[in-house]
Amino acid sequence: MTLSKLFELANASGGTLYLMALLLLVALTVIIERSRYLSKMQQDGESLIDLLHDGSALNKEVLLQALQKHENLPHASVVHASLIEPDTSDRDACAGHLEEAIMREVPTLDRSLWVLDTVITLAPLLGLFGTIIGMFGAFSVLGDLQNGAGQVTGGIAEALIATASGLFIAMVGLVFFNWLSTKVRMIVHQMEILKVMILNRRFGSQQPANARGTLKAV
């Protein structure tokens, strides 16, 4: 298919193919940017968890070194919150402050994903709209008795390209949207792990009340 033919199809679709090309470009931009960002955040988050996995890693000097090394990570806000927490705080107060730090970082991780979600929804609808416009042009040649049927058939086939393009963009976007959403959940899970690690190393693990009651009963 030549370039001139593509422009002809785009014009026959009422310009919707041009809009879908723009949607594809926007989707690819979001996919590439978010994939690089979230993949790096997840990989560096694993390194930070490994660094703090040792019980002695709760030392403030080690935490400060980890904070400086991973200052660009969303996980760093959890470490920073633990460093500025007063020594007189109890476990519940400290947990609340760490959870607040996590919640403040979630919008940064979700940034631009709404654009990809919009593309997934809009692309098939735009493709269908382009097909309908193309079919108007296909049926306009019915007055030609000799060549009308063939032109209508060919016009409908060309008009369906818009629908196929919209579905293709939506399928590609959906695969990457689910993949990126999974990465966001994994990074949030890493921050939750950091929160629990810090709490356990600072206050010790808590024994459930029902477990203590069971031991006493025995």
C-alpha cells in the first residue's frame, strides 16, 4: 500500500485516521516513558529493600546513606518519614506517618496512565466513526449501475480499515496498560514492605492478641 493510498484512505475516513495516528503516537509516548520510569523504580526499590533487610540497617547513618543513594525513588519518602519520626512515637503513630508518605507517592506512580486508559476507550469509537463516514462515501456511488456494486464493496472494505486501526491501537494500549498497572502495584507493595520492615525493626513484631489468649488458655 503506497503512501498516496494511505492519505486517500485517511481523507475518505473524514480525517479520523489522522486522529488515530496521533492517538497511537500519544500511547507509545506514555508506554515508553512509563515503562522506563517504573522499571527503574522497581529495580532500585528491590535494591533498597535488600539494603535494609539486615536488622542492623535501621541505624540512622545507614538509613541516611540509603536515602542519599536512592533519593529519587518514591520509596525514599518512607525512609525519610522514618528518620524524622520522633523517638517518643509509638508504633501506631509511626505506622500512620509511614502510610501517609506512601499515599502521597501513589499519584506520581499513576501519572499519565489515565491518558493511556483514555486512548484505549477512544480509539475503537473513533475507528467506528471513521468507518461510518467512509461508508457514506461508499454508498454514494450506487447511482452508477455498471460499477456501483464493485465500488460499494471496495469502499466498505476501505472504510473498515478505520475500525481495524482503532481496535489495534486499543489492544496494544490495553496490554501495556495492564502491565504498567501491575508495575505500579508492585512498587506500592515494595513501599508497604519497607514500612513493615521499619516498624518491625524499630518496635519489634507484634504478637496477635488472640495468639496470646490461646497460649494462656493452654
